[in-house]
Amino acid sequence: MHRDYYKRNKYRAAENLLYDSPEEECGVFGVYSTQKIDTFSLVQFGLFALQHRGQEACGFSVLKDGFIHTVKQEGLVLDAFKSVESAEDFQGNAAIGHTRYTTAGDKKRYNYQPLFAKNQYDKTILSIAHNGNLVCIEPIRKKLEQEGINFLATSDTEVMLRLIQKYLDKGIENAIKQTVTNIEGAYSVLALTENKLVAFRDPNGIRPLCIGIVDENTYVLASESCALDGVGAQFFRDVLPGEMIIIDEEGLRSEIIFKKAHQRICSFEYIYFARPDSIIENIEVHKVRMESGKKLYEQSPVDADMVLGVPDSGVPAAIGYSKASGIPFMPVLIKNRYIGRSFIIPTQEMRERIVNLKLNPIHSEIKGKRIVIIDDSIVRGTTSKRLVKILKESGAKEIHFRSASPPIIAPCFLGIDTPDKRYLISSNKTREELREYLKVNSLDFLSLESLYEILGSKNHCFGCFTGKYPVNKKNYKVDISAL
Amino acid sequence: MHRDYYKRNKYRAAENLLYDSPEEECGVFGVYSTQKIDTFSLVQFGLFALQHRGQEACGFSVLKDGFIHTVKQEGLVLDAFKSVESAEDFQGNAAIGHTRYTTAGDKKRYNYQPLFAKNQYDKTILSIAHNGNLVCIEPIRKKLEQEGINFLATSDTEVMLRLIQKYLDKGIENAIKQTVTNIEGAYSVLALTENKLVAFRDPNGIRPLCIGIVDENTYVLASESCALDGVGAQFFRDVLPGEMIIIDEEGLRSEIIFKKAHQRICSFEYIYFARPDSIIENIEVHKVRMESGKKLYEQSPVDADMVLGVPDSGVPAAIGYSKASGIPFMPVLIKNRYIGRSFIIPTQEMRERIVNLKLNPIHSEIKGKRIVIIDDSIVRGTTSKRLVKILKESGAKEIHFRSASPPIIAPCFLGIDTPDKRYLISSNKTREELREYLKVNSLDFLSLESLYEILGSKNHCFGCFTGKYPVNKKNYKVDISAL
Amino acid sequence: MHRDYYKRNKYRAAENLLYDSPEEECGVFGVYSTQKIDTFSLVQFGLFALQHRGQEACGFSVLKDGFIHTVKQEGLVLDAFKSVESAEDFQGNAAIGHTRYTTAGDKKRYNYQPLFAKNQYDKTILSIAHNGNLVCIEPIRKKLEQEGINFLATSDTEVMLRLIQKYLDKGIENAIKQTVTNIEGAYSVLALTENKLVAFRDPNGIRPLCIGIVDENTYVLASESCALDGVGAQFFRDVLPGEMIIIDEEGLRSEIIFKKAHQRICSFEYIYFARPDSIIENIEVHKVRMESGKKLYEQSPVDADMVLGVPDSGVPAAIGYSKASGIPFMPVLIKNRYIGRSFIIPTQEMRERIVNLKLNPIHSEIKGKRIVIIDDSIVRGTTSKRLVKILKESGAKEIHFRSASPPIIAPCFLGIDTPDKRYLISSNKTREELREYLKVNSLDFLSLESLYEILGSKNHCFGCFTGKYPVNKKNYKVDISAL
Amino acid sequence: MHRDYYKRNKYRAAENLLYDSPEEECGVFGVYSTQKIDTFSLVQFGLFALQHRGQEACGFSVLKDGFIHTVKQEGLVLDAFKSVESAEDFQGNAAIGHTRYTTAGDKKRYNYQPLFAKNQYDKTILSIAHNGNLVCIEPIRKKLEQEGINFLATSDTEVMLRLIQKYLDKGIENAIKQTVTNIEGAYSVLALTENKLVAFRDPNGIRPLCIGIVDENTYVLASESCALDGVGAQFFRDVLPGEMIIIDEEGLRSEIIFKKAHQRICSFEYIYFARPDSIIENIEVHKVRMESGKKLYEQSPVDADMVLGVPDSGVPAAIGYSKASGIPFMPVLIKNRYIGRSFIIPTQEMRERIVNLKLNPIHSEIKGKRIVIIDDSIVRGTTSKRLVKILKESGAKEIHFRSASPPIIAPCFLGIDTPDKRYLISSNKTREELREYLKVNSLDFLSLESLYEILGSKNHCFGCFTGKYPVNKKNYKVDISAL
């Protein structure tokens, strides 16, 4: 999503040792009605239900009386909507919104989404919200710059925007069809024009996108089905990989824009990103997580006094493990709910002292116990190590660490902010080395085979576990002569 | 805490139907060292660990080179500390801080704490942070106003501040001793002067306060022990009811300022307010909650398919219930973690549509199931009713509702923002009427006897369950002739 | 200049009784060098010397490395330039600037100049600064709106901008030539593109514009020659009516864009607007003013004790009168130099009490004296009446009022903010009626014949004195089919 | 007025070569009525008429319903009053205001006046506005600091404020009487308490202060009588040197607080500072200026073609000279009215080029002429030199320079911001050396004897011309034991 992708990850490596999870990059939500509706509330609560997909910034574009008005703001969804002087100004008949993940790096307002294009009289003619990540965009950007296009932001999303804008005089559908022949990567996109809402997904369908029905006049589109619940809409269906959905005065219609399309949705959506109450491509997220705990027990049974889950995403696996093993689940690892904001620790002494800012165990329950602790994944290993330290200081007798996902050995180029290989501990240590590094009695990861079984097929992207991506990043050449 | 106490509650009754929990009013944290230390970080992370006690505003006063500097800001703890231009300016040798709960009513900056008093040359000579609520303050305020004292805020805390200020020329200890003969209510207070940190608790010890040790030169004081963990301090002991603790160059000393003191700490701290990883007056909070689930099963066993806990405070009881009953605990009630901020819903249609903004169940798991659902308490009943509606819409076959506390029949005057009796549903409906109102198959509350057993004695304030308070509100007369 | 021209004047009639002068609408200044120069300072001090032509707002566009950067701000010239973070950002090789007059009405930021046009990638490609006023612009605006052009401001200047922008792909010179066939009125304009500075004047040359030379590489353009002095430039020549001046890498060249052009510069520039140290179309402004005093004495000699001039523009005429008559000139009418800002008088009582806010006489000098008082003009008559009142209250024995311009009987449509005929006192009262209204012993105006003699010809616009304009406002039809 | 007096002057020496005039430090205005009146407008227009005495900042305190409310703001008087949200909030029955001169140095908000003192409950109990300058305040400040007084500003005025505050419990009159025994210097002060307006002047009466009557219930006090005209008040009388005026419910009364008092008002008030329409201690300011021109001609008659006055303060002398000599006065030196703000000239080249920013001559009138040019004074000589240069470049044949005041050879310690002796050119050059430096044909200063004659006595402070001050700066010892 960011131009300075590697730089930021490197920066994170140094700064963000306290937050060691892969970070999702966005949630999108859109609505189109043939009549005036409460677009303000629909987008607000649709995005609010997707808040877990990004907390850095929120924005939305509303189509009202033929004009597209956009608001973007740093911070949480409800704050962005509260910042609006009059909700009435945003009551139109279509809208798109975007929520963006929070970074420790500098805030780049110009990258906030929706990104929009204006004509030379300052009227917005197109606004887009993108979840995913394009690859190999630099040659396209340079080509476009040579054509005289002045880029205002640094994101891959603007490259997509400028391409669509370039072809827009042929109509939005043709513009999108032409654009997607020029780009590669992961993209689930909502595009709002002066009279249409268009959605499209890359041919691998790497990021999710689904359609809901509010009433006979009104459709919504959302990254996850939990957002349909959030606005009281009925789930209709997922947008297909390589499909374009057009909604306008005529209603909803579909067009397949890639002949060769595959189902290759990101498996990490199920493991970590998506909300457990979402159903994505007919698989229930929470079930995947409960099952992973069960599989973990079956893979390597252990005798212990209690099972702990790292809140929140490790808890369902821990409960699954508990059910499978009969070892009691105990809610004795307390998470500070207000974490997520950055903070300053001016002195080194305090930096060392503060180890349990995010998680605090109930010491008396831990003391002398044999513990199975389950986290959703291990990325850099720093959080896991810190957690083991905390449990040991509380007097745990044995610690059996379980990761509810396979070892992460490769970075993601398709919309998740994982660090460089150098920082992926499973890419650099054998399991035994890692066990020693963490100083635990046993260590296991969910096996790829277990994951295939739980998901019911291999039709997903497992790039971060295998290094093999549905998008052939290396050999990919953008045919910029066609632009 | 607020002068317009009833007005605000009434307001809430109309506006805040989505948030139906009693609201705590504050957390306090203090530090004193004989040497320069990282007061900025200590107060920051101490308050951060107490963030659950209030999210409206945060403030702190630091004693640096003999001057007391105060920062106060609307919003969360980490935001207030980030707002500081230079952390170095707040590196002194003593500090106090306060975090305040969020309200839907208007924001009154002048009530943010710490509250401080200046001399006529604008130098701060005293700063206090108060958790609790004073009763019958109006006659004292009027008396002081007649003496020419100009009140800048509207809180009970300022009355206490002005009394201490009035007597301050006799020294802070004497000033506090004189002040407490004039006030009644719940107060756990930290007071910072130009060379001392003083803490004192009302004679019933209604709000908690404990002492921790960072190193041989440095003491901390906190509302809950989880804040000691938060800054890496060792728990030393609780401040006693009616005790005053003085920390200065000479070290720490204690003085009993009430001959007649009793242990009457608020039982609701254990049920709802305190963090589960805190230990208050030697009772572990999380154990109380787990036990309450067990007791609830023993009180009225039921056959069911799963136990749900209303996140977060209902979960430990649900797990306790599950353990006692063998009915599996299922984490299938998903909480939106970003709730807590107010928001605008401009249209009536949307207000009706939005029922599961805060909690969304996993429909497939609920469908056709017999469910035991446990919440920490029932206040107005609106949240419970909404929850039952959601579960029924997901297809629950039976719903057995359990409250992990006794029926709340009386408001709190001692530091919790519960509504007026009119709005306390258990004060207005029999259990059977309430069961019918909620439309559940069975309903039970933790009995008072169970609660006594769990807490091990009756030495607590059970005012909201019984209407009997350790402070005799009605007959209390302030002897203002003594002022 | 403003769309709501009449509305504003009407407003003024009610509000601005204290400020009764015609108001000029702008000064422009431009610079082009083949090399990098101190464009920041040149435009700053050029505009500063033109500050008398407008105090409402100031703006400037600088061409630096092929990009046009614009700053606009309410207030005075030096304030706008001080608001810039780094002067270095505005050191380029060409620039234009604009200073705008102050109004009592609402501030319309979007009308501040320079006005600029961007391409669809937000890059500025054209910036213009306009002194003057177009007539009959509404049909053109509507035609352009129908073509899909989105107007961002409400000024006539934007109509001109959008026309030039529309034709800009044919080059700036052609775009200007096409534009001027579509517009009528008064315009002295500077246009800055990515590589040129172009200046052009309407075929009557109603507003002034002159060229100066800084060095062999650098030309400047300014509304008045005093701005050439202000930046140390040599006067080169006036831009001719109907002439276009192009300055670029090749140097300066001229093109006559109107076959039929006339010298019809506004005579009021000499009487009131221009700075006395300016020379406009070879006539020295201060000489016109001194001469008008002499002519006034010759027209109707009077015996008196002293001559007063209303500061500042009445003073040269008073000195001319004094020289011609031998009656001593006395500087005993003191002007508050800080007037010019609006202010609030909340009570009616004070509104009546405050008569001499702007001018205060030295009472002892006035008492018992026969006074000739000379103002540059009489517009509404309110200021004159107020002044006479002040002099009478100071004890003047006789008052002989002289206007250094002919009676103003018609509004200006060509760049001066005079009020509607209803408010022009000479349009509504005979000279004798006016003398009685003012309660003076005698009253005279400079005759049109005297003015012709002073200016040396009738080749000027005398519209406000005669109601006859060089632009045939009434019959004018814009041939919008040609657009 | 400023603690860092010399530092600032030194700074000025380097930076402010374009502005070479002594700078006055303040104007004060006050009003008291037994009834509610339009205090907002009275103070606004009173200060507005005193705007020439200071343009840096403006402030005012209004007594309304027993509370003193203060507004202070950088910038001009009308801006400060416009910044007020509701004028109604400042409609009381008494008020004081202050206008402060503009500096090139840093802006110190805390020194803006009125300065006020609060009690420990944040209620303002005293507000003062001071024109003048105290000497030898450091020992007093230190003594007070040792007593525990915390200074918030750096000005001499705060020392006075803190002294009055210290003694205030004995009543404002006694507090002032005690205070003035401890301070020395120039002070014309207005003090507002919760029920009184008190004015007092130092025993030499160095800065002016006069009383006016609005109606039977309402008195005003002002630095100059022009401010009485400005609010439509009648001049009553000057406050006497060493007199205290008390106005309250009882009306106006006087008390002589210095047995030994002298009339020693600053002679520079007449020469430069005061507005020409003011009458100070029965001498008309404009007459002094006209007379000085006459005396200058009599001192050293010269044959010339025209007399020029440096606007504005040199003009009356020039007219006086013209009358005495018969040489015509010509208004051909044009002043840019918008000067006064600081500005940035980023390049050295432009700094050299910009010589006539402030004054521009009408070249054609100057060319070949023998000119007498009169300025009010010569301080550093830089302005004079620049002016001569400009006239020569315009082709003046002879230049005869006249200063309408004697040579300034010593700095002022009593309220005028003149530079250090090193920068006073008359302190460093003989008249002949100065004539050569300025490159003029002749040079003369008004002689001290002429000045005595014009003022009618030697009962004035002539310190800057003689180095002898009514306040014995050197030997003065503050008897701080008496504090």
C-alpha cells in the first residue's frame, strides 16, 4: 500500500517491539440506493464493524445530488464521522468508505482513502477505496509521470486511480477493464462515480469482498460479512475473483473481467484478520479458529493444568484446544483494552521495566502450573518471548507454546504488513532453536496439512507460510507500451 | 462527583440506551521519590493500567524543582501524555495522576483532575486527585463562598481542595486532618504539595487505594494493584480505611486520622469495576468472578448446550459456570472493541436497524441451541433485553439469563454513576416480571448470601443491592460552624 | 469585480457611513527574469507600494522550477508575505501579485487573487491577477457552466480565467486573444504560465499598467509607476490600451490585440486613487491635484482666513488653492492613521457620540475663522456633512466647501466601488440644495472644463461625472455562440 | 518598560535601520461611571485615539458586576476589540485600557497590559495600566522574590503591581501611597479594583494624564486630550504631578501623595509623540510644532525654492518655516501609509535596492531645486541620511536639513525607547561632522533656548537633550528595608 514499504517495515523492526502482529491494511464499505437513504449512518456503522481492519485513518465519499463529497481524518471511524459538521450534508444515495490501519511511522494524510480524482474545475468525478496491495507499480507510475500526470500521494492506490481516470472518458466500466490489464496484485476495490458504484476484485480474489441487501432499492458492499450484520443487511453473496459488480439506476449487474480467475483468498484472513463473526467465501472464521486449537492438540498432545489463549485472537483456538484435551481453559491473561496507540517512554530504565503493558497475568493462578499457551501466530517472536517471560515471572512450572498457524517464513506483498524475512523468526531459526530462544518446554505450530484440512482445500493464498504467491511477483513485467 | 448528578443520570436514561453499565468515576496514581526519576513514564503507565476506571479525561501533576506542573486533557491516558511537548519537563521527583470516566453529557474541563490550588502569585501549592464521591457538600460550598472563596469548578473535589487550601498554612497533614472532619462520603485521595505526597482514605475505605515499592527511594500509590504491575512495582499493602500516608524526604509514614474506621469497600469493585488481575484488600478480583459463575450454577442448575459470557466482565463467571456445570463455554458473542465513543445516528430508521453495534453473535453456533448467558449485572435492563433479542434472532432455542451480581435496587452515592431508582429495573419489577420482560426461559441473580460467601464476610458496602450505605446520607449534618 | 455588486453597495449604504470614498478594487504587480532572482522581495515591495489600491487581501503566485505556487491571505501585503514559512520557496524567476481593497461585507476567500487554474492532476498551469471590472459576464458564465465548467469563485475574474483556460491548449497568447473577443469592460491583467508572463489591457485602457526594467534580464509590470520606484526599477513605458505584452526566455515583445483602441483611462485615478508620486500615461498625479486647487480658486475666489485639506487626498489641492489665493494652508485637521479597519459600536448612544473618530480638528485654530475646506470629491455627502459639523462645533465662522472633482452623478461599472445613483448626493440634489444640506457658506466643484484643461484632453473616462462610458454597457451583447 | 532594555536597543541598532525614530511606550485610558455604560465602546475609542502611542498590543480590563475581566491581544486596538466574542460581556461600569508600542524583538505576551493580580481563588482583584518607565527596579524585584512572590512577567510594571498587591489589604489608596515611596521613575498609572478607579502620576509628572467628563455620572482618564475628543468627553483638567485621583460610588476626589512635586513633563511629547490635536498641561501640541519651524528659520535663514516636511511629524514645522520665510511648502515627499509592520528581505541585493520604501519623493518637483527639509528630530541619523540620498537621486540642487528639536545626546530612561548613546549620532559627531556625514549644504537643530521659549518655561524634562534627568538615576538607592 505504501511506496516506502520496506523502509517502514525496517523502521517497525526497531520501534514496535511491543506490537508484534502482522497488520492488515484496510476495510472497505459501500452503499448504493436508487433513493435517498441514510448514507451517513450506513457507511458509519459499516466501517465501524470493520474497524479491526485498520485504525489509522477513516474516510468516506458520499454522492449527493450528483456531487461527490469526501471526508478523511486520522483516527477511528466514529471520530471521523463525529468530525462532520452536519450529517445531513452526507445523506445522498451512494457512498464508499475506507478504514486504514495504524502505523508507527509518519502520518501521510495524502494517502488516506478514499482517493479521488477531480476534473480541471475541481469537481470530483471518481473516488476509490482499495483493500489490498499492488505489485510492480513503479514502472507504471514513471510512465504516467512522463505523460504529465502529477501524483499527489505515494500509494499504489493512486496509480490505480490515475489509470482509471486516464481511461474514464470511455466510461467507468471500460476504464476499470483497461486498468486491470495494467496492474497486478491484490485488490478489492470500490469505485464511486457521479452515477455509479462499481466494485471489482483481482483475479485471485486475495482480499475479501461481499454483497449485502438492505432493501429492494439498496445494496451494500463490504470487506467482511460482519459489516452487513452491523447495518442490518442480508448477506447476498461474495464478489467473485475477477468479477466486476456495477450498481446504478438500473440495479445490480455483474461482469467477469478476467477469463482466468482462481479462488486464492488469503488464509491469514481466517487465522487473524477477519472478525470471528464473519463468514468469508462460505467458511466461518470462528470455526477455523476453534478447529485449529483442536488440531494443535491432536498434532502434539501434552499434559497440562490449564490452557491460556493470547487475547483476543488466540482465545478461540485455546477453547478448541481445551475442548479437545479436557484441560481447563482459564481467562487469566488480562489484556489492556486501550493499547493500540503509540506512546513515549523517555528513559531506558522504564523501557526495561515495562514488560506487561499489554498483557498482565493473574500471578496466583499461574504459579506452579503447567501451562499451554496459544497465540494465533509467531511473527518476529518478540511478543512470544515477552509473554513467556511474564508467565515465568509469575511462577509457571511448564510452558507449552502453540501457534494456531504454520510458521511464517515469507513476507506478504499482497496487503498485509509483515516484516522482511530477516525479521521473521521462523525464517531464521529451526523449531528447536526457536523453542530454546523462547525458553519453553515444548513448541508446536499448526501444520500446513492441518490448515488445508480445516479450510477444506488448498484454494487459498498460503504465501507467508510457503513463499509461493498466486501473483508471480518476480517474473512479472508490466507491458507499459499498452498504456 | 458532579454537582448536577441527577440531571446527568436522567439525561443518560434517555440517551445512552446502548451502554447500560454502572460507570466508575476514576482511577488515581501517584509516585514519590527522594531522587529524580522518570515520573513521566511512571504516571503514564500507572494510569494506563487504570484506564478501565475512566476514559473521559486524564491529567497529571508533576513536582519538579519545587514547582508543580499540571497537564489535563480530554480523552485517553496515552493521548494526554502524547500531547506533552517535552517529556523532560515532567521528569521530577513526585507526581500524581487521574483518569476520569467518559460521559455522554457536556464536557466540563474545569472538573478534570488533578485539581490544584495556587497562591496569589499563580504558583501551584497543592494538587489533588480524588476517587470517590462526597455527600452533602452544598452547605460547605455555600459557607466557603460566603467567606469569599471563588469556586472555579463544580465538583465535590473542589470543595475538598478549597478546605485543604484554607487550612494549608498549618501544614498539609493538619490541613487534611481538619478537612476530613468536615466532609463525608467516599474518598481515596492523593495530594501533592511542594515537598510531599500525601494519600488518605475515608473511614469506610469505600474506594480502593494501595501502596507499591519501586526501589528503596521510590513509592507509588494506585487505585488498583494492576497498576503496580503496570510499572513494575512490588505490592506493599493497601492504605487502610481512615489512614493517611505521608511520603517525603524522610520516607513513608502513616497516621490514623479516624479513630472509628471500618472496612467497607465497595463490593461492586470486585463484580465489575476492578481489573481481574487486581488484588484488592487481599481478595483476588478474578476469583470472585469465577466463583460467582460457580455459585450461579449451584443456585439454580439448568440443562443447556452452551454457556456464553457477555464480554468482557461476564466471561470469567461464564467460565466458572462452565466448569461447575460441565456445559461448554463458547466464545461466540463478539464484541466490537472500538465501542465506547459516542456517535450520531441521524435517522430514526437507522436507530431501529442498529441493534448489534456492540455485540454480534455467531449465528450458526446459536441457532437451535439452549443457552446460558451470563452478564455481570443488570442495571436498566435495556442491554439485557437487546442481547436476548439478538440471540433470539440468531435462533436460540432456550435462553437462561444469569446475573453475576444480586439485583441492583438502589443508586450509589459513593462514586459510581448508577441511575436513579426509577431506572433500576430490579427496583421496579419482581424477578418474574423481569423474566417476562426479558422474554427468557429462566432468570437468576447471584444471591446476597452467595456474594457474602465469595467475599468471605459482610465487611463491604452492598448499598446498591440493599439500599443501606455505610455513610448515613439522610441524617448527616455538616457542622459548618466548625469551618 | 464582485458578482453581488449592487447588494454590497446597498449594504455599504447602510453600514459604512463613516467611510465615504469611492473604493478602488486592486493593484497588480508582476516580474519576469530569465534568471533566478529575489521574486519574493520584488513582488512584496511592488505590491507594498500599491497597498493604497486595496487592503482587503493580498496574494501572489511565483513560478519556481516550472511550478506555480500561490499564497493568498486576508489583510495587508506585508502580513501576507510574513505568513510564508520560507521565503526561499518563493524565489523563482517570475511572479505576479495582487492587492485587493477592503470591504465591510463578508470575506470571500475564493475571490482573492491571483486566481489560478489547475489541470486534473492538481498542477497549476495558469494564474492571473486582474485590476478592473468586466461587464455583462452572466451569459458567459452560464454558457460555460452548461459546458460543464465548475466555477469555484463568484468573481468576473474567474470568468476570464476559465475562458483563457478553455483555449489554453492553443497557447497563452492565442487563448488571451480569443478570450478578449468574448469579454467587455475594464481589465489590466497579468497572466503567469509555466514559462511566460503576459500582460494585457482592455481597448480603452481604463485601468493603468506600466512596464519597468530592473536589469537586462528582468522586467516588472505594475499598476502604477510608484511601484517601480518601490523596487528600484526604471520606468520603461505604459502598456497601451488593447496591447498584449509577452515576456519569456526570448525577452519582451508586444502584440496589438485590438485594432480599435482608444486612450480612455479613468480620470478618477488622478483625482483620488493613484499615489501622488505616480506618473500615469505621462501625467503626474500630484500636479493634477495641485492644479485642481488652483482652478478651484480661479472658479470661485473667496476671502478666508485659512485653507484646510481633508487628509490625505485633499491636501495637495488645498496647497494649490493656498498658493493661488495667498490664503494660508493650515495642517489643523488631524487624521487618525489607524482607521480603515471595521469596528463594533454596540450602543446607539455611542454611535451618536462618535463623530470625529477619523478626523479631529484643532479647535483653537478653527475657532472664529473663515475656512476654505477642500476634499477630493463628494460621494454620498455623509463625510462632508460630518466634517462640516465638526468644524462648526469647533467654532468656524464661515465654511467654504470645495470638491477637487466634478459632481459624481453616476456609478462606475469599470472597477471602482461607487454606490448606486440613489446614494450619489450630486445625482439627487442641486448644488444649492447640497450647499444647504451641508450647511456651508459656499460650495463649489471643480468644473469638467477645468478638469479637461488640467488633464490636457478629453481622452479619459469621465463616466462617473457624465454617465457616459467608453464601454457601451446597455447595448452590449456577448456573442456566446462564438465561445 | 522592558527588563532587557539594552539588549533590545542593540538589536534594533542592527535591524531597524529603516525606522529611526524614538518610540513611545504606551497610552492609557480609563472610565468610571456610577451606572452601567458602554464601557466597551468608551475604552475602544479612547484607546483608538491613542493608537499612535503604541501599536504592538492592546488590552483592557472591564469591571462588570464586581468582577474584573481582561482581554489582551497582540496588534492594533480595533483588532483587540473585534476579537471579543460578545461586546455585552464588557459592558460594565468601569474599565481601563492600554495600548503598547510595536517592537522588532520577540513578543512577550506576559508583559501586555493591563497587568492584573488575582487572589488564590483566581479572582482578579486589581488591574493596572502604566505609561512610563521605572528605574532601579531590580533590587525591589529580588526582595519581593525572596519574600516568595512569583513574578509572571518581566516588566517594571509587574514590580509596581506586586507592591500594590502586597499592601492591598490596607485599601487601594494606602497601597498606592506605600508603593510610590518604594519606586522611582516615570509613571502615569490607572488602577482598577473591584469598586474603584484610581489614577496617579509620579512626582515629576513625566508622562501626561488628563481627566474628562462624559456626563454627571461618568469620568474618563486618558494619556492625551485627543482621546477625550475621541469619545466625546469634555476636558476637565490634567492630573497633577504627584497627585492621586480616586473615582468610586462617591464621585471623584483627589489626594496629593507627594509633598515635593514638580512639573517636569517630557518635552518630547510635544515634539514628536503626542497627537497634534492634543493639549497637554495647557500647551497646544500643534502650536509647538508650527513655532519650531518659525524658530528654525529665525535661527538660520536660508534662501531656497521649497520647504519639505518629513511626514507626518515634520510637516507642521515645515509649514511654520514656510510661513516665516515665504518659501513655499510643497507636499512632494510621499509616505507609504502602511509602513509600521516588520517585513523580510531575504537577499542582500534587495536590501540595498530598497531605499524608498517609506518615503518616495516626486522626482520632477525635486529636480534642480534648493530644498529645506525639516524632520522632527535626528536620532541615529540613518533615516536622515537615507532621505538625503533619495532627494539627491531625484536631482535636488541644494539640501538644507533642519531638525525641529535640539540634538539628542542622551538616552531616555523614563518611558521612551531611544537607543544607547553609542547610537545617538549627535552624541558622537559635532554638528559639522554630522553635516558632512549627511552630505547636506547646511544643517541646523532647534536650539534649547528656542525650545524653552516655545514651551514658555524650563519646567519640562529635557533629559535626552541635556543628559540631566529629574530622576536621579545614578545615586538613587531603593530603601528595600522599608518594604
